[in-house]
Amino acid sequence: MWLGNLPRSSSRRGTYLFLLVFLLGTVLPLGVASSPDSHGTDAPQDTKHEASNGHGHHGNESHTAVKKAFPVLNFEYESVRLPFEIALWILLASLMKLGFHLIPRLSSFVPESCLLIVVGLLVGGLIKIVGEKSPVLHSQIFFLYLLPPIILDAGYFLPIRPFSENIGTILVFAVIGTLWNSFFIGGLLYGVCQIGGKDLEKIGLLPNLLFGAIISAVDPVAVLAVFEEIHINELLHILVFGESLLNDAVTVVLYHLFEEYAGVGSVTFLDVPLGFICFFVVALGGVFVGLAYGLLAAFTSRFTTHTRVIEPLFAFLYSYMAYLSAEVFHLSGIMALIACGVVMRPYIEANISHKSHTTIKYFLKMWSSVSETLIFIFLGVSTVAGPHSWNWTFVICTLVFCLVARVLGVVGLTYIINKFRIVKLTTKDQFIIAYGGLRGAIAFSLGYLLPPDHFPMRDMFLTAIITVIFFTVFVQGMTIQPLVDLLAVKKKQETKRSINEEIHSQFLDHLLTGIEDVCGHYGHHHWKDKLNRFNKKYIKKCLIAGDRSKEPQLIAFYHKMEMKQAIELVETGGIAKIPSAVSTVSMQNIQPKQKVTERALPQLSKGKEEEIRKILRTNLQKTRQRLRSYNRHTLVADPYEDAWNQMLIRRQKVKQMEKRMNNYLTVPANHPDSPTMSRARLSSDPNAYIPKPKAGIPAITVDPASPQSPESLNLVDELSKRTEEEEEEGIVMKMHTPSTDEVFTSNNAEKEQRLMRCLSDPGPHPEGEEEEPFLP
Amino acid sequence: MGSRASTLLRDEEIEEIKKETGFSHSQITRLYSRFTSLDKGENGTLSREDFQRIPELAINPLGDRIINAFFSDGEDQVNFRAFMRTLAHFRPIEDNEKGKDPSSSEPLNSRNNKLLFAFRLYDLDKDDKISREELLQVLRMMVGVNISDEQLGSIADRTIQEADQDGDSAISFPEFVKVLEKVDVEQKMSIRFLH
């Protein structure tokens, strides 16, 4: 029988693969057949033209004497061509993603980005064989449509605390590191060009410097794609990632500067200080634009209590507008986007409903995922398609200089930075930072943007850029994981923040601020404290609706924890014996990656209950991992979606029934239930709520696709009725710690209000994402 | 600043303070000038009023406790040595100190001592435990007046439950240390004094 299992699983895999190939087989030829000129800007006009022609033609036809038979089935492709192709490409990208995770071991040692580029190469090759003109990653499309979702996702979920603590280091790496890289690479390449063969001699200093500027920027997309999968510790992640985000300002300035003057041929001395000023304008201007839009978005979200459905739209639209506005003025769009996301997040999350928050989160992750996939696939396609001009010297030298420049830059800058840091960067850290300097699609797009008339060597540049990108993504991307393991670099800690940590951290913040004041030293804590106080006093009042503006952060955190515990209690049914097989929220979306260390649990008098709760808690903790913001590929299912309301109802019912049973010793009559209620109940149990100690107890069927607002309104009403009832009865069963009961059995109106508010709009991120003071 | 400050502080004193606290020469002189600027009575010691004159400290929720931390038991004047000794807890831990032999006494800014300092700020009655009442007081100071007592009580209860391992419904120092083991105390409790 040992043969029995093997073929079954492999045959299932085989079926999947076959299905995938089959789908691809149908999808690809369609894509191939329809791809030429799909993404050019003339395509819409073309289709419009042809569509109007078609209509005119039809019109003519109907007027002429010769009457054809009425066409029952028509084939008119041109009018839907563009959206069709776009959808097809996105579908292809998503199917690819799916496919990778079905193939068992591949995704563990090859990062997704590499696989996607390979797919792109294959598709590009296919297109070329068929003979069509393949779509190239037009820079317009890249910068306007593909890049913003990724950056917004990164900015919105940027972990503020480590970012602000390391902002100095990040800025030094981003600005000075990138400057060093560009000039080093550009200068050395110029030297090589002078020495190397005759076709290289024509390339002047400025084009070389421009090329250096393009190739030297660390790419956020590539870094995100690779670093997400290696789970490195927070500090290193934020350093490399922050650098990749903030170097956009430098890149923009250098690019425009050199591009302008490469046409002219020389740079006067006046331009250098102008360049400096330009840098500050670009960077600070971008941030300012983002700030303005972010505050606007926060302000708008204050008034959305009656139109909950379109709340996420505001977040997205304002951010996109920030990006576009910054691009209009040639300011740094990336920095605008990041600033907007960072600024609006705390206020929006205080204002919007729980569902909107989930929507925003999921949409951002989805779009950024799709974008990233498309970018890599297109990189592959463009590689096959693009005009290439291979020059051994140039390309090899570029590669070598990139690596050398990166290492030298990191080592040199770390030496200086360590003098100012409290926690110094070790050699291992430096190695990872240097190794993590991946180049990506931004470099390619910038190179693609170069006007060919000014830059006859554009093709060679593109080839070199692609080579460097391939090298960094493939070689560095694939080997970084084993290297991280080999060097035993500290990994990410997957733990939740306990209330102790929260309280003591705040305590220490106040303490440090006080000590800084005693010393007369205006340090990090001092300014953070000032900002927080300013935020609390003025800004929060404007931007957050209702009385949530006054809610201290500690209380909000505590509420989240209590909700969590409440859910746990509800899931245990609140009474003694629970079979440990009760599995909670649907596990489909959850891919727990690492075990979560168990927290110290409260010791309650009811020992057995505690034991059971412990079991459940370990199960729950595995599922409810704290969503580290920058991990895009595993989305933890939000257990609060709709499960919350149902659980709450059930809990109330449980308590009621218990009370009644204790008081009257009769089986209570059935309440007329709302459909949600009956769905939420254990199916075989209409009366008493004691879960039978059977092994085969049905799992609590939480239907993730439960209906939306109309139902929830009902739920609220029911619960309010119930709480009122309980109040009248006045008997409150204190089964557990007073804290959790207080959440449910409201003894005063204030708490009831809060409870009701909780039900209709429970706090935005009860799964433990920190709601921190503005600069925690 | 400059010469006037350094003449009031003898070199031997500087050496002693250096040995005891680990501060460098320049840091000591800088802090001495701060000390003298706070010392309005110019008698070489600081009183509670001198501290309370610092504006930001007045709005700090933990202001009073921090001030009290400088004063040792029963005294109401702080001389420069004691001032430096308290501030030494917040010196960043340097790498070269980690290699020191364990026989020498633990430097004031070791992780343990930093945590001990913080613990003592909670523990007002100095019984080496943070009781529920003490925790409540701190919570009340940090959270403000809008929150009800019951709610704070439940927070305090939960906090103690989480941390308490020996079941005495209070947080002892080892429990405190354990709870904060994931927090990067070396970084969080250090002030970067400029060189």
C-alpha cells in the first residue's frame, strides 16, 4: 500500500500542471495573435477608427439596395482589442503566479522574480517565432500604471517605527550612496570608453554619467520581490528598502540634469549648485505634495460615515493624484506617494470602517502583486524583443563596476555612519546591504526613455542595463537566501506585541524624553514627543471623526487585544468542554510560515478551560500572524471579517442560554434567528449550546463570503436588544476575567455605545497591527 | 561655558566620574555646564525646584518620577556626582565594553541596570514588585483623565496576568526583564550624547 499514496498526490499535481499548460496553450496563441502594437498609444485611436469605420460600413450597407442576410454571429475584434489584450496579459501573469506555487519545490529556492522573467523570455521568444511584433515595456505604461501600486503598497504599510529610527542611515545610503555610485560608474566607464575600441570612443562623458545615474539606483520592486521571501530581520530590510525608495529623488535629478546637458554637450560650473538646489526641491517638493494630498485624504475620510462603500476609493485616488501631480512638476513621484501613504494612514484607519480597511489592504496587495508580476514578465519579453547591441567591454565593465561601486560605497558609508549610530552595523549587515542592491525595471524604463537621436548608443545602454538587471535578479536574488542562512543573519521575529511591551515602550518613551530634557539635549525622543503632542492637540481633532480623536493609543491597543481574546472565548463556546478539533476560521487563505512563540498565558481558576484555551490559542496564533506590512505574498485571513459579528451573537446566546438553564432548568425556546445566526450555529444543535464532546463536531462554518451590510444591520439590532435585555435582568454571569466580560456585558451606557460602535465598525485592524502614535 | 565651567570642576573629579560612569571628558564638561545652568541657586547642587523649572519636564507624564529618580533616599539636593550617576544609565552600550571581564562590577549602563532603573520608576514603595496599584498609577498618568477607572483596572489586570509567572499578582524584576526581552532596550534606553 505504500504505492497507494505516491501516485495519488503526483497525479493530482500532474492534473494541475496539465490544466495549467492547457490553459496557457489556449491563452498564449490568443495573446500572440493579438499582441502587435497592443500597448502603443496609437492603438486606441486605431480601434476607434476601425470601429467607426465598421459602423459606417454597416450603416452604408443597410442603405444600399443589396441586402445581405442579417449576420447572426459577428466577429468584430478590433473594438475590444485593447482591453482584451490588457486583460489577457494580466490573466497570463496571474496564472503564472498560480503555477509557480503549484510546482512543489521550485518556489523555495528560486525567487518568484526570476521565474517571471524566465516566463517573459519564453513568451517573448514565442512571439518572435510567430513573427509578430512583441509588446515592449513602454516607459509611459511602466511609470504611470505599473509602478504606483507597488510604491503605494510599500508606503501605506511602511513600518514607521524602524523607518524613522533609521532615517539618518537610510538617507545617507540613498543620497550619498547613489551619488557615489553614479559618479564612480560613470567616470570609470568614460575612462573605459576612451581606452576601448573605436565605437566606444564616441561616447562622451555626459552620456556615461547619465548611464551611471540610471544604473546606480537600487530598485524598490526588485528589492521587495527578493527580500520578502528571505525574511530577514527588520533593520536590514528597512535599510535596503528605505534606500531603494528614497534614492528616487537623486535619480530623478541626476537623470534630468545629465539628459538636458548631454544634448548640449557640456556642463558649466553654474549647473552644479543648481543641481543641488534642484535635488532639494525635487525631494522636499515631492514630500510636500504627498503630505498635502495625504492630509486631504485624511480630512475627507472624516465625512465618509454614510458612504462607507467608496471609502477605499479616496485612499487610492488621492495617492494616485499625489503621484501624478508630483510627476507634472518633475518632482519625485515616489516620495510623494510614500509621504501620502504614510501621512494618511493613521487618520484614515481611525475613521473608516473595518471592511473598508480590509478592502484597502487587499486591493493594494492585489494591484501591487499584479504590477510586479507584469513588470517582470515584460522585462523578459523586452529582452527578447528589444534592439540589442552587445559590446563585451562595455557590458562586462558595467557589471564589474556596479558591484565594486556598491561594495565600496556601503563599506565606506557604514564606517562613517557607525560613528553616529547607537546600534552599529556589523560586517555581516554590510554584506547583506551591499548584496541587496538589486537593479530592476526602473533602470530599464529610464534607459528606454532616452531619446535615440541624442543618444545613438541607446541600444548598447539598454543591453548593458538588462544584463546588470538579469545578473542582480538571478544571481544575487537566488543566492541571497542561502547566504543569509550561511552567515546566520538574524531573521525576522514573528511575535505579537503584548500589552506589557506596549505599556513599557510608552513608559520608556516618556522616560527618555524626560531625561533628554534634563540633559538639554534635543534628540530623537524630544522631537517625536513634540510631534505627537502637536498631533494629538490639533491634527487629530481635525482629521478624525467623533470621539475617537480623543482615544489614547494605549486604550485602542487594549481594545484590540480584548477583541482578540473575546473571539477566542467565543470560539471556545465559553463553557468547559471543547473538543480540540474545533478549527476556527477557514484556513484557505492562510499560509503560516513560521511557528509563533506562545505568549505567557493568564492563569485562571478554571484550569480545564484554560487548557483548552491554550490549545485553541496556539491554533489561532498560527493563523493570525501579525501582518508584517511588507510581506506581500502571504495574506493572513482576517478572522474578524463577519466572523466577529457571528461570534458575538453566539456568545451572547450562549450566556443567555446558560443563564436561563441555570435559572429555570428548562430548555429555552428557540429564538427566531436571522439567517446569519442559523448559519453560524453548530448545525446539529438547535437548543442547548453545550458542544457535544464528539470528535466529529463540525467545524464552525464561517462563510467568508457572507452578505454585507443589510445583514450586519440586523445583527446590530439583535445584539442591542440582547444587551438591553441583559441589563434589565441584572444578572451578569461573570465566568471569566472581569475584563473580557466588560466588553460584552455592558453595565453602563458608555460601554454599550462603544460596543455597538464596535459591532458596526469594529476597529480597523484588530488583528494586532499596531496603531501607533504618529511617530512611534 | 568654556573656561569658567571647567575651573569649577577639578580634574580629579572628572577622572573619578569618568571611571564610575564611563563618560568621556568632553561629555562630562558638557553635562557640567548643563548642570550649572540648571543650578539657579549656584550652590553646586540641584533641588527639586531646579528640575521643575525645566518646561518640558512639567508636561511629561512621568516628570515627577524622573525627578525623584535623581534624588537618593531622604535627600533633597543632588550634587554633580549623583547627577552623572543617574544619567550614566542612559549612555549607549559600546561594543568594546562587552568584552570586559565579568569580575569588574557591571557598568551603570548595562542592559540589566537600565532595566533596573526603569523598574524602580514603577516601584515607588521599593518592595521589588510592581503591584497593581503602582501599575494603575502609571497607567493613569500616561493615559489621561478621560478613561474610566474600571477600564484602566482591566488593563492593569491583564498586564499583570501576562507578565506574572509566580502567581503573586505583581510583577517582579525578573518577570519585568522577561517581558521586555524582545524589546531592544539597548537602543531604546540610550541617548546619543554628541561627541
